[in-house]
Amino acid sequence: MTLQWTAVAFFLYVEIAFNIILCVPFISPLRWRLIFSWRIWKWLSPYWNKCSFTIIMVLVVLFLDAAREVHKYSSPEPMQEVNSNLFDHLHMRLFRAQRNIYITGFSLFQWLIMWRIISMLNKVAFALENNSGLQSQMENAAKAAEQHQEENRRLKQTLEDEEKVISEEKLQLKIEVQNLSIQLKNAKIAVRKSHAEVEAMNTQAKGLAEEYERLLSEHHQLQNLQRAADKKIQ
């Protein structure tokens, strides 16, 4: 195997190993995203893009060259023109060309798989970050809703307590009003009784005054009679 095909085979093995590492389940996409966000990758990104494009072009050229070699040594014309001593050598060259086309083809395929896995890991990590952000927002919203529910419960309890106090005050006021109405009725009755007593006393006083005037008039009459009798005796 020549140096270029040895390098392509080594590159294929590195791609397979790197893809296996990317598919390891215990390394989370968030950690891969953290690794991919290192400053060194940002610094290497302009050169890496050019290098990746060059690698792809080299692999494509080698793949086409290997395909040409396979087509060249698999056609029947060379087999008819060569001697029997060179038949094994042509088959060996055909085997090497097929091996080279497999190596370059799988290298291109692994390169595409690697880029696809990296992009999928970034998307999954981004989705997980958004999910964690949404989950934290939902937890904050749930906590805020619980706080609002607790405040509503406290306000409801406060309103119920105030309603109880107001109802108790209304009941006390109602009882006081009833007591005051009873006292007012009793006062009215007492006033009526006092008015009746005053009228009775007035009536009695008038009767006594009339009796006093009658007795006084009788007394004057008796005095006049006594004076008249005394005059007659003299």
C-alpha cells in the first residue's frame, strides 16, 4: 500500500473511532456542546473549513481514481491482451483498486456521518437547553401560581374572618336594637303611667280644692251663724 492510501486508511480508522466516541451513551449532548464551544475550535474554524473542503476534494479525487482503476482492470480487453504470466498481477492490481475505492468511499461516508452526528448533537443539546429553560420557566410559573393560590386563600380566609366579625357585630347591633326597642316600649309605658298618675293627681287635687272651698264656705257660714247667735244672746 502506497503512502497516500495508507493515509486514507488511517483517516478512515480515525473517523470510525471518532464516530464511535460520538455515539458513546454516557457522554451527554450538553457536554459535547460544551466541548464544541471551546475557544480553540472558534480559532480553528476558518482553517478547519478550508481543511475539511480540501480533504473532501482529495477523497473524491482518490475515489474517482480508484473507480477508474477498477474499470480499467475489470474490463475484458486488458485480460485478452496480457500474457498468462501477468494474469495474477492484473488481478492483484484489480484487488488493490477495489480496496482503494472501498477505503475512499467509506472515508467519505464516515465523514458525512461524522458531520451529521455533530450537527444532531448540537441540535439535541440546544433542544435540551431550551427544554431545561422551559422547565425552569414552568417551575417558576408553578411556584408563582402556588403563591397566588396561597395569597388568594389568605385573602379568602381574611374575608371570611371579616364577614364573621361583621356578622357578629350585626348580631350584637340587632340585639342592642331589640333591647333599645324594649326599653323604649317600657319607657313609653312608664310615661303613659306617669301621665295617668299625673292626671289622677290633678283630678284629685281639683277634688281636694273643691272640697277645701266647700269646707271653707261652710266654715264661713258656720262663723256667720255663730256671730249671729252671739248677737242674739247679747
